[in-house]
Amino acid sequence: MSSSYIRDLPVADAADLDAFDALFAQSSAIGATANAGLHRLAASVEDGAMRDVFGAWLRAHGFTVQVDAVGNLFGLMTFDPAAPYVLCGSHLDTQPKAGRFDGVYGVLAGAVAIASIARQLEARGETPAFNLAVVNWTNEEGARFQPSLIGSSAFIGSLSVDEAWASRDGAGVTLGEALGQIGYRGEAMLDVPVAAYLEMHVEQGVQLENQGLAIGVVRHTWAALKWRIRFDGEQNHTGPAPMAVRRDALLAAAEAIVAVRAEAERHGLDMHTSVGRLELEPNSPNVVPALTRLWVEFRSPSMALLVEAEERFRATLDLIAAHTGTTFTLESEQLRPPSQLHAGLSDLARQTCAALGVPAGDSATVAGHDAISLGRRYPAALLFVPSQGGLSHNEAEFSATSDLHQGLRVLTALLYRTCCQPELYL
């Protein structure tokens, strides 16, 4: 048998690590930026090219590949057609000019781990209780199409297929149209019975690095409130128009941005806020802006703080609109409450790390992940490997190869226990 065993746990061997490195190198070349990052927006040509490479790899390693209505790409490894599946995955889409690791690592590590387990199960003559599947979720990032987590949300039914298809990018192209253009718009959602979901991800923080840990097992998530706000003013000439009569939508937006930051400063480490995107019309140097849109986020471990911030910010928007002569509209609102990841799976992850001699600790996630969507319906676990300096959504995002390999070893063992020993966590 080619793979190593530690306390009878299958782990990724040298050939598996080489396979992962080769697949990761392929991914890093599709949508590559000048500064060694990735620009691979959801349902773009680059995303389609990466999906093609990934699907070909899956077929070559014994997976059955299926694509659902919103473009989620599944690689199914079926041992018993009557049994449910343990899903494992993340996303292959990126932010603009982003890093090579966010999301991508979880998809590729999941695929290599499942292929390794299937090979080892055959060698051992063992049939697991559950089947295995790797999945690439569509539009996790929410960069080109909003909201984020579209693929996983549609899979659990919290977002309809029609709503997902109708989401438009800045050029007016719908997600449904874009998926059709790259050949990844399926006919229907996939009816896959799910026993559990696992996701391996880079941390996007500094806790593991600071504590000298190799794995973080996420126990709970922060809440997030996301708004799209529109201010309407009046288009006018920036020269002759008297200052006192101007209805400047950009001025209103600027004051709102300052208010968003002030909310974070009010609560210290318990509140993160941002305005990550701003649109204005007509966007001409000599014209007073008539319209602005802001994408606003409030994140906190406390729902009470988010409710308090929401009430205060609504009142602030009324004041801003009144004294700038504008009106505001809340065009969309999304609230993601805090959640707990499955205790049994999280405990099993910690026990697996201990069995492998891998230093691990408990973590929380401030960022959104597909595991959060899946965890609202199925037992789900989310694991982190260290991120250098905590930098993410940036071309310089980096995780050491040794940390990626360690995560793959842990994921392989954990997936084995999840599909073969469900009594350990259910």
C-alpha cells in the first residue's frame, strides 16, 4: 500500500502532495496577474477555463462530474448509490486582482483527498458508510454578481434558481447568461442527499500564525449586515452652480462612509465595517454627481451590536440626506446571523489533528464561507491553515506549501473518518 497510516488513519502520501502541487500550479496560471495573484471572476472566461481543467482532472481520477442549474460543479465518488454523500469543497472564483489561495485551496485539496481515500479504500477492501463528493460553489466571492455565496445558497434552497440567474454584473449581464456563455449552466439543481460538509480554507487572519498552530477548527461565525444604499441628488455644473443650492450625491456618500467607519470605532474589536464599492453618475469632473451607490458592511460577533448599529446608521442617513439636499434608498439588505459549526464534526477534527500530532486550536471566522451556508442545513465543519500576515483578497496573499500539505494530510484523514465512521460525530 502506497500511503502512510497513523493510528490506522489514511493520510495523503508523497504522490498525493505532488498531484496537489501540480493542480495548484495549473490553477495559479489561469487568470494570473502580473504580481503573482489571480483575477478570475465568477462565470468569466477565466473561470470557465479553470472549470474545464478541474473537470478534466476529476474525470481522469474516477469522479463522475455533474453541473447544476447555477453552475455548481460536483465531482462524485460513489461507493454505494443508496448512501448519502459527504461533500467537501470551496470555490474557484476570486476577487479582482486577488490571491491564489482563497477558496481554490479548499477545492483542490478536497479533490486530491477524495481521490486518495478512494484508492486507499479499494486497497483495504473497505466500503464506507457514505459516498464522497468535491464541489466548486459558484460565485462565493460576490465580486461580479451579488449577493455572495450564490451557489451554496441556491443548493440549500435559501436562494431560488431564478434569483441566482437574475443577478446582474456591472455591465448588465446576468449570472444565468454568463454561465451559459462558458458552458456551465445546468438544467436543474442536483438532488444529492448530504450527510455532512467539510471545507478547508486559508485563515485570512493571524491567529494561527501568532499561536504557532497548523490548523484552526472554526467553532462559530460572526454576523454580517450588508446594505446597498443609493443617494439621489441633482446633476449640475461644478463651476457656476452656487454651493448653497447644490444637491451633491457624492457629498452625501462621503459623509455616509465616514459614519460607517465611526460605527466600527465606537465598538473597537467587536465591530468591523467597510464601504468596499462606490458607484457614481454621471462621473464627470465638471458635473455635480446626481447619484451614488455604496456597498456597506457591518460585521460583529453580536447580533445586539448589529441591531444597535443599524438603528443608529438609519438615523444618520436621514440627517445626511436632509442637510445635503438628497434622498436615500436602501436598495438591498442582507443579514447573515451568527452561527455555530457542528460540534460533533468540530470535535472530530480536533481529535484527528491530535491523532496525527498536528497542533490545532479553535477558531472563529469573520469572513463568509460556503460552510456557513451548508451549516444551516447539514452538519458542517470549517478548517483553516495559516495565512502569512493574515493578508487576503490581495495578490500578495500567501500560505506556505508546508502548511497546505499539512492541511491536506488532515483533510484526508478527517474525510476518511467522516465517511467511514459516522458514529464518531452523528
